Amino acid sequence: MPESQIRYLTSSPVTNEQLNALFGAAWSGHTPSDFDKILSHSLLYICAYSDEKLAGYVNVAWDGGIHAFILDTTVHPDFQRRGIGLELVRCAANEAGQRGIEWLHVDYEPHLEDFYHKCGFQPTLAGLLNLKNTQ
């Protein structure tokens, strides 16, 4: 049976159940979250579907101005290594640019450097303060 076509949808309706199932499959230790709260603060998000199954997701949060942030790029393990993550980020960048975003930021762990470089991101100096560990 041929592999189904992947559809990429911008800010289409998606349920907490779908997102928690995706994150539960892709991230060890995921605890169910209320994604409605997260998505209400997003500039946009992209969902990748194989038929009706949520295969991938990326969120674009923003500062209300010209800066936005890639968060939670996630692809279901059954669909990894097929270019879906790359296409999710490309779609997100394209949509963000169409909405007036000039600077798209992403933080990532060292093992994801090649992936984000393929997406077009360049390394920059940045600072990080873990507030949970400073109080």
C-alpha cells in the first residue's frame, strides 16, 4: 500500500487529545498538557497530517512585534526521517514572514544543530537564565 500524502495545515483545529497523543509518542516523560492555553498565545502553528492522523506539529510564538519563536517541533516516531520536520519549520517560517515577522528564533539542543541548519537557521550568541533554578 503506498504511503499517504502528508498535508500541512496552518492553525487548523487540533484537539488536546491529538497533541497529547503526538507528544506522548515522541517525547519520553511527556505529561498531558492543556494545549488550548499554549495555542491561544501563538502567532500560528502548523500541523502535519497523514490521512487523519496527526504526524507532526510546530508552534510559532511571538512577541507581538517582529520577532517570533519556533517551539516544540515534533514528529511522530512512525513518520520521522521523511522530511516532515523540515517541512513543518519551512511552512512555519513562510507563514510567519507573510505575517510581518522579520526575525525567527529557535533554541535547540546540540544534537539538533544540523537539523536547524538545514532549516536555514544560523547560530548566534544568546543568553539563557533558568528561573526555576535561581529562586
